[in-house]
Amino acid sequence: MASILFVGLIVLIVIGMPLAYALGGSAFLAIVSSDLPNILTVQRFFTGVDSFTLMAIPFFMISGSLMSKGGVSNRLIKLCSIFLRKFPGGLAIVTVVACTFFGAISGSAPATAAAIGGIMIPVMLKNRYAPDFAMSTVASAGYLGVIIPPSITMVTYGVAAGASIGDMFMAGIFPGLLLCLGMCAYSFFVGRKNNYIMVREEAQPEDGNILRTVVEAIPALLMPIIILGGIYGGIFTPTEAGCVSVVYGLLVGFFIYKELKLSDLPGIFKSSALSTSMILLIIGCASAFGNIITREMIPNKVATLLIGFSDNKVVFLILVNVLLLIVGCFMETNTAIMIIAPILLPVAQQLGIDIVHFGIIMVINLAIGLLTPPLGMNLYVATGITGKKVSDILGKNLIGYIVISIAILLIITYVPSISTFLPGLIAGR
């Protein structure tokens, strides 16, 4: 069954079948070849998506769209611009920080890159920033959307690994901020080297309006505080937090910023439904695929193989990072987590690696994959804003951001407390 499963998956991908269908199709082929009932594929698919926790995904999708359409991205950019725009590479730094803030609202990397990039790339180009640097900055900072909580990818990992989603959210804060600082430092270095300074300020707030700009940004900044505070305060679950975020997004968009219109809602619901259905389809098919992996005891065999190769935690984590960076080039983040987490997690636990820390390692590795072709979803978002080709973004600036990201990833990998400190502090551990 295992041979048919993996050969079938490769063949279906090669002939161009979408990944979700390739997963489900290969699972069905494996079951048909055995004495198991064929209906098992459908049952496992349904079981995979029949989860209260997964209901958080559509709600966070909708709330992110509501906040974006309701004028949140504009106000976050104005807030960041007040303090950062005068630095060398200031607009790039503004982009990185704005993506960090917006990531705490959207939970999605492509959505973050699109919302902030749609505003900041034209401004950077007007201020004579190199197009490849502007696009690389947006693509790279955009992936912070899946690391800064709330994160849809972390919800997926929580379901796949049985980890606390609240702990995953808290664990992502320090790694996300560390990555933000690293990208800001690189933006400053490139800005100073190329003399990227602000030459056109027509879209920036005047000094007299600084207080007003800060006050206007407060409703946007309150959302992650409400979500994380509510989860850890025991007021609501992560799924209920998604519902709260939708209500809050409606209130902010309609009554505070007053930029959201009733006519916007059908489009928001439609795009959120399409995005959610794609993720749930992947999760359902990956569940059927993973069921056969478990039946064939592949996790145990992989654990035996890896520990036989080396039972050293340092070596194992190096292998995991290399594997996930490669997988991220070819596989969507939620799919990769649903397939790989059940295989690698038993080995990690056997070596004493914290389940939440391991989840952060997985999420960051696969997030970096959003910058690497051929999949590289954020590359397509950034180039789509400018109308350029993906080949136009591939260069030293993108490589620079990737190198910075991997360097910080290694620090996070081998200093577990960066990820586990906050969850442990709140839990009193």
C-alpha cells in the first residue's frame, strides 16, 4: 500500500493534477489495491475536516478581509511611516513592520503581502527604490502573516499534531518579532548602501497629525490583543476567537473607519469561502493520505531510520530544516504540515523536542518556502502588483532576505526558549 500510495502521488502530480486531488486519488488507489473497504477514503476525508477547531479558519479569513477592506492596512502603514520613513530604506522598513502588524490580523501570508504590497510597492517605486528590492521586501515580509498570531497555518498544525493552538499562537510572537527585526536590519543596510531615502512625502501624514494617526490606528492594533487575551483569559476558544474577530472587523469597518460598505460583503464572503474550501479540501485529502501512512507504520519506520542514522537532537533538527526548506519549494504550507507533521513528530518527541517548539520550526521553514520557486506563492503576489514576471524578482535582494530568514530560523531552532517562553510563562511552567 505504501508503494502504491507514494508512486500514485508522484504520477498524479506529474500529470498535472492539483495537489489536493493527487493526495486523495493516491489514497484511493492504495485502498483499492488492498482488502480495505473503498468507502474508507471518504470516511477519512470527512473525519479530517469534521473538527470544531478547523472552523477557526473561515472566520479568520473573513476577519482579515474585513479589516483589509475596512481601511486597516492604510492606517497601519501611516502609523509605521511616522516613525520609520526617514531612515535609509525607510519605506522598506515601514513595509516590514506594517506586514508584522497586519499579520496579527489576517493570519495569511498571501493576504498580508497583497494588502500591504498593494499600497507600499507603488510608493517605493515612486521614491526610486529598485523594483526587485521593493517586490522582494513585500514577498518576504508577507510571510510573517503565518508566524505572527493568529495564524491559519498554526491552526492546521494544531489539528495535525494535537498541539494547543493557544500555545502555538503565543509561541509565534517572539520568533515573528525576531524575523521582523532581521528584515528591518537588511532593509536598512540595502537602503543605506543604495541611498534609498524618502523624496516624495505627499502621501505621508504631517507632523501635526501624528497624534491623530496614532489614535486612528488603535482599533486595528487592539484586535490581536483581544484575540490572544480572550484565549488565554479563558473567555473563548480559538474558534470562538475567530467569530469575535469577524464581529470586531465588522464594527471597525462600518462604524469606526466607515470604509466598509454592504456591497463589499458578498465579495469578501465569496473570496473567504473559496480560500477556506481550498484549505479544507487539502486537509481532508491529506487526512485520507495520512491514514494509510499510519496504517503502514511509516512514522515508526522513519523514526527508526532517523534515530539509526543519528540519535543526536542537533543532527535531527538540521535534517528537519533541510527537508522542510526543500518541501516548501514544492508544497503548499497546510498540505506539507498535514503530511509531514505526523511522520516527523514522533521522532521529535522521542528526542525530547517540545511539540510547540517543533511546530514553530515547521511553520517558519514552510513560510520561507513562500519565497522560493517553483511554488513561491508570495512571489506571484508581489510580481502581480507590478505586472512583472517572477524572474524579475529573483536576485540578490530576495536571496538576502532568504539568508537572513534562515539564519534566524537556526537561532530559533537551537534556542527553544524563544518559542516556549511565553506559553510557559502564561501556563505557569
